[in-house]
Amino acid sequence: MALSPMPGLPSSVTSRIIAVNDLDMYILEASPPSNPSTKPPLVLLLHGFPEMAYSWRKVMVPLSKRGYLVVAPDQRGFGQTRTRGTKEQIAYDDDLASFAILNVTADIVALVSVLGYTSVEAVVGHDAGSRIAAQCALIRPDIFKSVVIMSGPFSGPPSLDSFTNPNTKPVIQQLDEALSALDPPRKHYTMYYSTPQADIDMSRPPQGLHNFLRTYFHVKSADWKPNNAAKPLSPTPLAMSVMPHYYIMPFSQTMPQCIAPDAPSPEEVAQSTWLPEDELEVYVSRYRETGFQGGLNWYRCQTDPGRWGRDMRIFAGKRIDVPAMFMSGAQDWGVHQYPGTLEAMRTKACSSMKDEDFVLVEGAGHWVQQEQPEAVVENLVRFLKKNGNPSGSL
């Protein structure tokens, strides 16, 4: 069932809305060549912020041709997915509980069941979606047979002692305070995203929503040359302050203000073959309708783990034991934005992440599956073939 055609979306990718938990969830699906005698293995693709299922448009069909049913949902708070029976646009004052990480992870477990499956060949998550993919593999290895973490390294579940002292502020809040003491003062983007003002700032930016999103996608891509400097950093506020303003922001500026000076020229826009104007307009029209608050609520739960992450204590010390891959753009500062997390992922959080499955794709920044889809597909197919081969299809 196709709901509405979108530029850049292959005609063989279909869309529908299905009931998942309390959601009417919008999904994109790419099916393999018909073989009625077998049920194709399932691959799930989980987007990040400010994205949606559409962000996977370039990799879905190539993966399906390898024998997989490939499904990408608009996750809770994003795109065309809606909480059943509620108003269209999510507000800051709405109940935040449904956006807690365990509940969003439960959405994906429920999605698997609604699709008629009991196992998933691989759950692939990008950016904020990588946290959900990692939780799926951590909590339900009986369902999720492997995991691919993209752009946002996973350091493992919170330790028990991180919740023992109610007077101790979360690490991200402590970092934000330390950044504010620098000269000039800075702030962490996740703390800004957790404020009531963030959605207002980004939904009604002075440069217009189209120009804001064009600039946001540009400055986090390999097209923006300062991203060539992406590198590991020491865990001090001063060292971290060298990161671009889209991560470590000037204290008094909004996100639209701090990235505006780096807006791409008309020539740079014309050269952006990975995100032409008509495909960018898909994001613009959807966020004009929904605003950003749904996705921003994910950050609010992340920056207040004492309130919204306490249920994760039960998994303290647990590792991801299914085969794991990390993949990101080589020009993606997101790999290094939390010093120490990358090493923790490779040595502690994941027990089965081989060196060959730590992949940095050249010529890509943060939007790796959109900027370099061929390389992403090549690495995903290699990983999937090694860890679970659909009969006769690889």
C-alpha cells in the first residue's frame, strides 16, 4: 500500500501505516524477489535526528535484492507516525514517559511481532537510532541476531553507581556547566535540545526552515571541509570545545544562529548530489507539519537519565553478545563527540565486534547512508553474509 510518492524513493519501496503499541506507525518496506516457498529474513533500519524512514531510501532496495525484507519505520515522535488518538503536533508539555529509551525500544520489539516475525537478521541504527538498535541487541538477543551501530558509539548500559547519589548531576549536565565556564562560554547541543525554546527556534528559524535544514545537513556532511579535522579528543571541556558549533554551541546562540554563517553557496547546493533540492523538501515539508519536538523529546530523556533512564539499571554490566558492527563516516565528528565512548564500545560494551567490523567510510560525514550508500550497502552485506546467510541469496 503506497501512501504518497516521494522524490528519490524507489518505486519498489512501499509504505503503509500499522498499529504498533499505542502508535499508528508509518513504515517503508522493500521486499526481495518473490519466493513463496520461503519467508525472507528481516532487516530493520532505525533512523536518527532530524531524519525519518526516508533517510534509508538509498540502501533499502539493494539490501532487499540480497534476499531480505527491509523495513524502516518512522520512529516515535517522527514523520508520519502518530500516537493513536492524539493531536497532530507534539508539545513540550506533553507526557515525556513514552519517549524513555526502554519504551522506544519496546516499540521496535512490538514492530517485529506485528510484521509476523520472531527474529531479526540485523537491527541497524543511525545517530539516535543507534541507541535503540543497541538496546534491542542488548536486551533481546533472542530476537535480534546482530546489530549495526552507525555514527553514535554505544558505551553500554548505565552502571548501578550512576544512580546511587540523587544529588549528583548526570555527566552531560556536568559537562554543560563546565562548557559554560569557558571563555567564551559554550553549551552542549543535547542540553540545548532539551530546552522548551529549541523546537521554537528550529521550527521558525530566521533564515527559513528550508535554508536551516539545508545548512544543518550540509555542515554535518563531508561537503563541509572543516569536518575533515574530525579526530579523537581528550575528555576535557577545553579539548571538546574545538568541535563544530553544531555540537559545542556558543552559549548565547540558537542552533539556527550558530550554523547560519556556514550556509552552503548556490554552487555547493548544486553539487550536493546526495541530497538534491527535491529530496531535501521531503524533510522540510514533514518538519513544517510536525515540528521537531517529538525528536527533541529523545534528547530530553537522554539528558535526564535519573528520571527517564532508571529502568535501565537492571541491565547494568550486561554486554551486547550478538555480532556487532560499527559504521560511520570518516568525516563525522559524532564518532568522537563523547571521548572514551568509542573505546568502551569496542572493548567492553560489545563482546563480538571484530576489527574488520569497525568501519569509517571515506567521503562521508554524519549522514553516511545518504552520502555514501554504496559503501554502506557493501559493508552491511558483508556483515550479514558472515553472520546469517539467507538461503541462496548471497
